[in-house]
Amino acid sequence: MTKHSKNNTASSIFSYAEYQKVASAQYGTKRQRLGNESMRRFDACSLCLQTAREPVCCKDGHLFCKECAVNDLLSQKQDLKRQKEKAEQIKKEIEAEIGRAKAAARERVLQDFERGHLGLAASSSSLLNTAPSAEATAAGTKRPFSTAFEFSPSHVSDLVAQAEEAAARAIAKEQAEAAKGALPDFWLPSLTPTYGGVAQRDVLAAGGKSSAELKPTPLCRGGGERHSFALKDLLPVKFTYHSEGAEGATGIERRQESGRGGVSIVHEETFKTTLSCS
């Protein structure tokens, strides 16, 4: 065995001392190093990341070019209008589907009623077999033959509604059993699932009231926390260009040519790491 094979550097595994050195140096804890190039300039637009032309800011102080802010506001309003129209269309489709489901349930009830009269439906779990009323169960007595029959439209409508609901549940169960072996058309926009496991059809049917995808008003995209964004909230920003006595002519010319303003209090040019001192 040579001497080189006895050195720690030739080992295929870490020793305990090497593990301690790595832990003390915090090796592998930094995922990314942020430098001067990774930060947006103080006077740069939050949308185009260039020096702001006709700079304006929202009520939270996010800086934009006036053109970029107006274009973004118009695009968001157009998207909201398009989403609202699509939501209304899908609501109509859902109402039509509900109407078709009720019609199918009503037809199923009539078919079961006809089969029951013809003696074809001898199943004890028929949809028309309803439980006895609570009053008859509590009393425990039958209605005497001398009592006149009283027709109650509300009771009949309740029985019809219960029968239709039971038929609708049976139809939905049959459709679910039939669709178990078929894969959903996830590539279709109307059946695309969202992060919450809800199809886009159901999301748009909410009309933006309880959905995260549909926003009632345009939002500012300048910061991490979203807030409302309107044209009346935009305030013009005027950077200060210092006089020749406060700063040399070379600095003024360079700043005016580059279009970069300065901080009026300390008479310095704004950089990427400059903080707001308003």
C-alpha cells in the first residue's frame, strides 16, 4: 500500500472531521447569489425593466412607464370583459344542462310509474315508493274508511320533487359508472383541471365571486402583494436634476443624457441599491 492511499484526500467517503468542517462553513446552503445585475434599477419600469419614460407610480409606490401602465390596464380590462362574457355563456350552458337533467329525471319517473301500473317494476326499492309520513308514524293508526280523501297539491308537488331528485341521482350514478373506464378529455379547455381540482367550466361558472382566476378589477403587477390598479391612482414622478453648482457639469450632462434622476437631498445619483427617502 502506497503512502498516497493513506491520506484523507484519497478516501471515497467523508470523515467526521470533514463533515464538521462542511457544516461550520454552511456549504450547500446558498442556492443563488444575488448581485448588482440581479436587481432592478431604482428608476426602471416594473413591467419593461427599462428606464421609465414619463414615469408614474401607483398608490403603493411601484414605478411604471406611463405607456406600459396604460397598456397593461387596457389589456387587463379586455381580459376581464372576455372572461365575463365566457362566464355568462357557460352559465347558460349549465342552466341548459340542468334543464335537460330535470327533463330526463321526469321522464324516468313517468316510466317507472307506468311500469309499476303494468306490474313490470316489482322492485321494493322503486323510486315511487315513498316512506310514510311522520304524522302517521307517530300516531300508529291507519286512516279510517269513513274519512274523506283530501287532495293536497303541496304534498303531491313534494312527492314529485322527491321522485325527480331520486331519479336524477340514479341517472348521475349510472353516468358515473359508465364513465369510470373512460379517461377525461383533459386537453379540452372546458375540462382542464385547475390547482383546486375544479374544471375550468366550474371556475368560470362562479362568475369571479369565489374564484381566484377571475378578478373583478385590474391588479397591479409591480409587487408581490396584489392590489387594485386604476388610471386615477397613477401619480406622475419627477426626478430632480441638480444644478451646476451642486454637482459638476460633467455629472449633470451625463445624468441628463442617460435620463437618470438623482436624490435631491443628498445630491447623488440613484443606483440599483438606492432606497426611497421620500
